[in-house]
Amino acid sequence: MKVVVGLRNPGADYEGSRHNIGAEVLAELARRQGERFKAKMMRTRSEVAEIRVGGEKVVLAAPMSYMNESGGPVSAVLRSVKADIADLLVIHDDIDLDFGRLRLQVGGGSGGHNGIRSVERSLASRDFSRLKVGVGRPPGRQDPAEFVLRRFGPKERSEADLLVIDAADVVERWVTDPPRAQELAAHRRPTSS
């Protein structure tokens, strides 16, 4: 069984923000199979949905905690479904990746991302897969923390919607063929500059 987590901040105030793009990818995956998220795994502090990809069961989980406390819910989901760290994919925003780009990798550092840092601490490991979704650098001297909490502008939103679809394609491929998924992510190019 695979577990795919989309990091986010819960609540309407954060919907559509750069920080929540991981959760948008989860929503796209669930939508494709007509599934809805349920808070049925309350002890995990996550909303979950179950889908099948290539005959394999996949648990989609969106933590109900704030971003910097994502680790507890992620480790609780893994324990609850008896999945290994090797079966975990975490989707998150990345300001060090150009807007519209994707990068799939196993391990690595947090890159200053508080959600990833929390997951690494809770799992006592960095050996899980990550799908980084490029949201670009903040303009000028804008604080990165403020930047990722802002919603995409109207011109960016149409590209972000395509990015979410492409990221969902990468996740589906990761379930059955991780090396090919990594290639698919690497070849994703923004449709506009």
C-alpha cells in the first residue's frame, strides 16, 4: 500500500495559497476517481481518501494540523495503515524551484521547508519520496513565509491548475513506476513564462 500526503495549512483562509498546492494535487487525484476526503482517521489528525492506481491501494492524506506540525499526522497515518517509509510520497511547495517546475526525489534535506522538517523529525528519517512543486521565489524583498501564504495571482492560477494536473500524473506514475515518474516530473515545463 502506498501513502501520498499533500502538505497544507487547513482552513478556508489558506485555500488556493502556494503553501497548499500539495493538497490541491491530492484533491485532483481523488476527483479523478470520484472519491471524497473523510476525517474517518481522526486519530491520525488527517483527512483521507482511498484510491486505486494500477491495482494498488493508495491512501491520500491531508494533515489537519498546520504545516509546521505535519510530522505527527504523517507518522500516524503510516502506523495506522501499516505502511513503510519507502511507500510514502509527500507533496509540497518549493520556493527554490521555478514556478511551474516539478522535482521527484527520494531523501534529501528539508530546504528550509518547515512541513518537511517536521515530517523528517517525526519519522526520524529522510528516506521518503518527495514531489516538490515549484512556486518560485518571492519578488523583491518579500518575506518567503508571507509569499507562500498568498494565493496565486490570476495569471499564475491558470498555470498552477495545469501544474496540479501534471503533478497528479506524476503521482499516479510513481505508484507503479517510480523511475519513470521521476523522468516525467523532470520533463515538466511551464506553459508560459
